[in-house]
Amino acid sequence: GAVVSQHPSRVICKSGTSVKIECRSLDFQATTMFWYRQFPKKSLMLMATSNEGSKATYEQGVEKDKFLINHASLTLSTLTVTSAHPEDSSFYICSATGIGTAVGNTNTEAFFGQGTRLTVV
Amino acid sequence: RKEVEQDPGPFNVPEGATVAFNCTYSNSASQSFFWYRQDCRKEPKLLMSVYSSGNEDGRFTAQLNRASQYISLLIRDSKLSDSATYLCVVPSGGYQKVTFGTGTKLQVIP
């Protein structure tokens, strides 16, 4: 299957600083990327959907000024957690769909990055 | 009704047992469904896709019941390595919106 690389896999930062997480599609063009957050023992929660070259669409309750998403190219999307606080500590995962990942009829499969465990101290 | 609902478990089953999970969904227009497997602190990985009535792959069988709006995952001859959380995923609008279930935790015990 297609490969999505997410970096870093683990980051510890001080409260008040910003952290950038990268998500790259290595062998396909990711027209759409999704960012999820998963708290311990909870389900994956969609934070935002980004289409290449346009502004991200944020889910209700997700602060767009705090979680900055940039999807400037077909192979790279970034999530920046600004002014991080301990309650932002979580597992963040990206997934991507796009050209070259189609399976089945017209539906597409999403490929996930490895995830980033963010700890804010 | 939640968009996607799963029994969180945990399901503790002995090796060799058959176990089944259900996932109910609320959007009757949904056309495709997926089961993902997620190991602790890892990303989800696609296990099976369900586009019509069902799909079978080795020990795993996924079935779709449109009338009752649920999909099921059956695992036969459970292995220790099957221990994981199984996520039901219901995309809509060509994956423009993806809803995950809370996941069902399976623990296969020796």
C-alpha cells in the first residue's frame, strides 16, 4: 500500500511553546489529508480535513488558531500546535487519500502516518 | 444515535475461539465501510473493506447488514497476535468525512 510518513514520532515540549508535526505521502499525491487526535483509551477524533492548496476545514470544537494546518503541496501537510499546554498532550495521527490510492469502486482508502506522541510538560 | 457505535469491550477470549464484533452506523447513505486494527500506541492499519454484503479474508469475515445498519467482524481460530483494538470506520462523501467508532478491544488469552 501507499506510504505516509509522519515526523516526529515522539516529542516533549515545554508549556507555551509550539510544536510542528509533518505528514508526508511518499509514493502518491495526497489531495486530502486528515488530522486526528487520540487521547488514552479513547477513539480517534477527527480534528480537521485539509485539501491541497486550500484552507483546512476544522471539526466543531477544534480551535483553528491553536492547531494550524498547512497543506501547501500534494505530498506534505503540517500541523502546528501553538502555545501548547499539558492538556494538548495526546497522540496525533495524520492520514491521507489521493491519486493512486483508489480501491474498490469510487471510494478511496486512507493511509495513516505512524503517529506523534506529544507530551507537554 | 451516534454516527458510529461499537461495543468497547474488552472481549477476552481463549486462543482458538471465534469472536464477533458489531458496529452500528446512523447514515443510511453510507456506501463503504472499513475495519481497521490498532495496536497500542500505533497507527490504525486497514484490516478489511466492506462494499457490498460482505468480505472474507482467511480467518476474518466482515458482513454488512444495510437493513439494520450494522457491520460485523468475525474472527475465527483466534491467535494471541489478534489482540488489538478493532476500529469500525464509516466514510462519507468519498472520504471527505470519516467517522471512527470508539473501537472494540480484543484480548486473546493463552
